[in-house]
Amino acid sequence: MELAIFLMASALSIAASILVIIQRNPIASVMYLLTSFVSQVILFIMLNAAFLAMLQIIVYAGAILVLFLFVIMLLNLRREDFGKDIKLKFKPLAIAFAVVLLFETTVAISSSAMLERAQAQLPPEFGSVQAVGMELFTKYLYPFELTSILLIVAVLGAVVMAKKRL
Amino acid sequence: MIPLEWFLIVAGVIFVIGMIGVIIARNVMIIFMSIELMLNAANLAMVAFSREMGTLDGHVMVFVIMTVAAAEAAVGLAIIIALFRNRDTANIDEVNVLKW
């Protein structure tokens, strides 16, 4: 049962990812990206990451993808430009990179020493909001505060960039 | 319990798809979405390793990556809007002033 859900979620995620990059219409791409993210949420839940699964839905599906849709709407792309979105000149390059990278990944995974160690015993609250929050506000308090600075900089940068004239 | 390698392979495949997208797509929006795909593949690998090690460090890392992705989306989309306003195109082949 677990295996079936894993296979379905990962197949859906990979198929949706492929459709993202071969779609002509950017709006359809965003919808496939949403499908891919939601099926990755299923994988997150299978990995005992309940908090991150919720965060993925709220941040990615709820905020980032809506931002994408807004910008596509603002851009007012012409339909006759859709066909020019994929440049086949770079296809051999892309395939070469993909083969090399996949090969490397497979070799690295199959020769990794990680796989021989015994699997850690997970406590029942692993990955819950409370557990991740404790970690975030004790051990990682300083990096956590730094992310707020990052967000402020990003907000200022976005406002400055999108302004018509300074 | 699904073994770690399977999750890593899924993450690797999604990352490679995102990379192909960055190389072959000409529309800035599609390139941007491919970058999001790559970030998400990294997240998946991070969470899988976190379960394997039995620590929550990977979860915190994913939290930070999500923050970076949100910041990157905001700034990047602002750049795209500025680009479209000045050049009236979303095709990166027509944006080549800085090219040698």
C-alpha cells in the first residue's frame, strides 16, 4: 500500500514536471507545477514531515504560484509567441547534461556509505510543528532571524525593481 | 518503509528535468518555474536524508530553502516585470545587450 502510494505520487510528480517544461502556454505550466508540488507534498508526508508538508502547500501553492499567475497575467503575452518558447538548438546540450547528471546521481547513490547504516528510530512526534519549532527557536535561532533580514531585503528589492521610476 | 535511495532517485530525476527546462526553455517564466522545480527536488532530498538520520536539521534547512525560494520569486518576478516594461518581450533570446 505504502509502495503503491509512493509510486503514484512520484510518477505524478515527474510527469507533471516534464509537462511544466514542454508546455507552450505559461498558465498551463503553472498548473502542472502546482500538480508537481502537491504530489511532492504526499512524499513529504510519507517522510514524516507534517510541518513541511503544510508549509509547502501554504508557501508554494498558496503564495509563490499565485505570484506567478499574477505576473503572467500582467505580462500580457501574445499567443503567437508561445510557439517560440522552446529552442531545439540546445536540445543535444540538455540531453548530454541530463545523462551525465543522472549517471552521476545513480553512482553516488549506489556507492554511498549512508545506505549501510542502520535506520534511525524515529520518535512519534518527528517532523511535527512542535518538534520543528523547538529546533528552529533553540538550536537554529540565529539563522532563523537572519531569514527575516533576507525577506526584508527581498521585499525592498522587489519594490525598487518593479517601480516605474525611482 | 520506502528506502532512502528511491526518494533520492525521484529527487534527482526532478532536478534533472528542471535543469533541462532551464537550458531549452526561452520563456523567462518557464525558466523561472524550472528553477523552482530544482529547489523543490533539493528539498525532497533534504527531507529524505533527515528521516534517515533521525534528526530535524534537514527540516530546518528546508524551511530556510523555502524562505529563499519566496524571496527569489519576489525579486525575480519584479525583474521580469521591469524587463517586460522596457523590452516588451518575455523571450530571453531578445535580451542580449549584456552578451559579449
